[in-house]
Amino acid sequence: VDPLGERTLGVLTKPDLIGPGNEDEAVAVLTNVRKPLKLGYVMVKNRSQAQVKQATSNVAARHDESKFFATHPIFSRLDKGLFGIPNLTSKLTKLLVHRIQDDLAPMKRHVEVLLSKVRADVRAVSSYGTAETPSERQKLLVTLTQEFARHLNDCVRGEYRDRLIVVNPNLRLYTRALVIFTELQSRVVDAAPDFRSRRFIDNLAKDLDGLRGRELPGFMSAQSFYMFIQQYIDAWLPPARMAAAQTRALAAEVVAELFSKIAVSYPVLREEFVQVTATILEKTEEKCIKLLEALILREKDPFTINEFLQAHINKLRYDRFESAVQSAFTNVAAQEGGISGGGSWQAAKEHVASAMRSWYRDAHGVSSAANAQDMAAILEAYWTLASKRFVDNACMTLDQHILSTLGPKLQEQCYQFVHNEQQLESFFTEDPKIVAKRKDLIQLRDRLVKANTAMASIQAHRAPPPRHSTGSRQPDSAHNGISHGDISSVGGQLIRITIDIGKAGLGLQLADEGGRVVVRGFRPGSPAQQAGMNLGDILLEINGAIPGTFMGTIQKLKSLGPGPVHLALDRGTAKHISPAAPAHLP
């Protein structure tokens, strides 16, 4: 439990039962000769059984104890600090203070972390005002609605600076909406035909032959292009509708969670907000789907002045030419021998030329296959351009007509409840569970604040722990003929002194040195100096109380009126302290 012996103080009891001639064993233990402890021992005499039956008071028992040790033939010759409950109490108190001060910093950090969390919890269940009167309820509804609209607008714009949104990732509406927008883009891309596959081109050639009218050989029908591209663009509508439904559901979820955190203690009001939101989102989704259908209809009537279309068609044609060249040279290399294997360069050249002539006839000749390849390139280029344009416009439509309008519409709808007193009264009926939780959290917060304040007021200086006696009696400090004070020493370190304060005060000059209150000077005729205080003494106690901060100590000493004051000083380490901060004169 205490392997280093830093918290163990030995206590010897029932000294009145030690028989004459047996005191040597007790003295050896008491003086730390036998069974030594780092903090030594104290001997006490409690009330006897007879005194307990006689209901002897504590005061009388302490007097009897003091008399017993003072008149005992053996114990009276030892250090008085080794005997009595008052000495035991003093040593235990100092030991406890020492331990507390050792653990104070981590304890204070733990309390501060806990206090910060509790304060956040209190804010989470606190209201934005009272709702006792009709006017207060009206004001509170407006305040809550405005606060909600402000947070919702931040969520929609993707501005996540407010703590409520920072600590609740689910409220980051725009970030989550981007996921829906990305999924819409992926679904539209997945709906694209495989324009470059042989199967697609063969089917396209058949369709072109089936749609052939009076066009001259080698000319493609523009009407065929319109028919094909409209068919492919129709595939965008299901992903667009799905994105609209997902955006509506997401907005409803965020509104419900956001308002539950703003109006945490008003369940009826929260439910009303959810209902109003559902009605607004239903209408905006219907409008949004009509706008998306209009976008698709617009894309089905091909138009662009974007140079991307021409550049993309040229790129597709070049890619096909490059693929044909690569295929021709690959076939030459695959022939037996090849050029590097001793084959004829002329033969290889003729083979490549023959392959390229064949490719040209297929790709650019007057044939259905050639027309299909050109049509596939044009369809792919326009589909790529139109799909990118549609996805951008669709996402902007969802953002503008579902997300961005939600806050203002909710605000407008909720303001209609301001003059409905009956409804307002039902809105602001608090949840009893939340009220009880808030009360408990406030009480816990107040206790933590008091604990934190108390720990902050404890001086950083740690008083030295009580030391055990070595068995020899410590001489009392000499009075030197001074009649103003009564000085006694305990363990050679702690000096207790009583000073009679005059009208001029103590006449001390003190300094703050590393969190310790140190004596650094005296005024002429100082009662403290006359009572035996020395330069370098460290002030530990004032009338039995441990000083707080340095300025608090100064104010405490200044507030003392004429009369005796009891001080405890540390003189053992004073000689190691060097002058530092400016002095104060209480």
C-alpha cells in the first residue's frame, strides 16, 4: 500500500498499560530505533474504559493525556512532539496537505476536463429563454426559429464554424449532400452505352440501315442522331429522381436532428417542426423533379457552341487511327521472322499498307459500317458533353430548390404560430426528463466550479511533511528577552510564532518567490521582527489557515486588526532562497 513509507505514520496507544521497567521497549520504537518508519511515531493516550463509562469529555481527556505524559518519569524526558493527540492531529494534517498538494495538479486538470464536459452538457440541455408568459413564449419561438435558421443556413452553405455543427458531424448537410451528388454522377456515367464496342457499332449500323431515307450514299441522317441521343438521355431520369428523393430525406433528417439539439426540452415544438419540414420538402421535391425533367428535355434537343464537341470527335477519330496503326505493326511483328528476325522490310511495309487500306475502307468508305463508326464517335462526344452539363445543372437544382430554400420557408411557416397562444403554450411544455437532467447537471457543474476554485486558491508551495524525532529532545527557540512573541520549534523546521499586532501592522516586507510568501524586509520597529521573524522565513500558516495566492495573503495580513496573530514559518529552507519579486508591506 505504501512501499516507500511516505504516507505511514506510526501510532502507539495505551501507554498507561505499560508496566514499570518495560518502558525501554516502547521508547525504542517511539524514537525510531526499533521498527523505524520514515515519518516516525506518535504516542497517544485515549480515554480509559472507566472514563468512557463516566462520559468523560474530550477536553478533560486531552487534559488528562497531557498531564500523564508531563508527569511520567520516562516519557516526560523525551521530545514533547512525540506525544499527544494534538501533535498527532497536526502531523496527520500536514501529511494530508502534503499529499493533496502533490496530487493537486493532476486532480485539477481532471476536474477542469470534467467541468468543461459538464458545461457543454448543460448548454446542450439549456433553453434560449423562459416561456412563462405569452410574450415570453412568442419571443422564445422567434429566437429558436432564428437560431435554427442560422444554423441550417450554415449547414447548407458548408460553413461549419459553429461548435454545434463541429461536434455533430451528422449536421454537416452540404458535405453529406455532396455524396448524393457524386452518386448521381456515377449513375449517369454507368448509364452510358459502350460506344466503342464492336457489338454497339454493328447494332448501330443495322439501326442506321433501318432508318435510311432518301439520303445520298455517304451521308448520315441528322434525324437518326436525334433519335439515338434522345434514347440514351432518357436513362438519366431515374438517377435524377433518386437523387431528389435522397436529398429530401437527408434534409428532413438534418432538420430533425438540428432542431432536437436547439429545442432539446420542447418535444411538442420539435414534432411540429418535423411536420412542417415534411410538408415543405414534399412540395419542393415535386417542383425539383419537374425542373430535372425539363433539364433532360432540354438536353434531348442537342445544342452546343462548346469547342469540346469538335475536339472530342477529332480525338476519338485519332484514337481509332492510332489503334489501327498499332494493330498493323503488331501483326507484322507476330509474323514468322518479322523484320528483326531477318524478314523482308518491303514485305512488312506492304503488310502495314494493306492493313491501313482495309481499315480506311471500313472507317471512311461509303458503307453502313463506316457510317456507324462515325455516328458512334459523334454520339459518344455529345453524350459526354451533355451528361457533364446535366449532372452539374441537376446538382445545382437540388441545392437551390431543396436545400437552400428550406431555411427561409421553415422560418416563414413557423412565424405563423406566433399569435396562436394555445399552440404556443403546448409548444413550450418542457420534457420532465430533460428538466431533471438539467438540474442535476447544473448542480454537478456548481460543485466542480467550487472544487476547481478551491484547488486554484491553494498555494503552489508545498509545506514540508512532518519529520520523525531522532529520540533527542529539540530545544525550544530562545526568547532572547522578547516579550512580544512566543516561539516554539517543531522538528527543527516548522517555527510557530505569535505576534501582537500594533496600529502600524506587522511591519513586514514580503515577496512572491516561486509561489512562496517570503520575508524580505522589516520596517523600523516592526512587531514581526521584534517577535523573532527572520529574513528568508517562508510564511506557511496564518491563524492555522494555509495562505492562498500571494495577493490573497497580503490582503489577509492587511485585514488583521490589533491583537495577536499566530503564524507558522518554514525556516529550514529559507537560507536557500534568493531575493526575487518586489516586496509588499502589510
